[in-house]
Amino acid sequence: MKDNLIGVIGAGVMGQGVAHSFAEKGFKVLLVDVNEIVLDQALIDIEKNIRFNGFFNKQSSSINAKEVIENITFTNDYTLLKKQISLLKT
């Protein structure tokens, strides 16, 4: 498990991809978007991508989808990101 937290602003296609990639590598990710519906869809899409990758790529089949999703915090609360930045400064 990595010690760093990755902050991703925007849960659209690119944000989902970035969050998914880092979470798959063991990083904790804070995925922030103002729209709760977009965040819900991001969770669904990331879960689909994990299953899809595991189906076609034997190397990815060892990836535990539950762990990847647990590495991502889906939130519309930007203050969580601000708190993490403040912790880095100390």
C-alpha cells in the first residue's frame, strides 16, 4: 500500500481513468466531482472496466476489484482535498 493520496478533480472519463489507474497500483485516491450522479456513474464505470480488463488480460485477472474500489473515495466534498493538502504542508 502506498502512503500518498492522489487527488483527482472531475469524475468524467479522464478522471475515472486516472483514479482507476492509481487505485489499481495501490494508491489511495480521492475522486472529487460536484455532481453526485457523475460520481455514481464513475463507480459503475470503473467496476465495469476492472471486469472487462480481467476478462481480456490474464495479467489483470489477479487484480482484486474490491480492493481497487476501496482505494477510491468518491466525494463531492472539496474540503477533503483541502484537508489532505494541508496535511502535506505540515
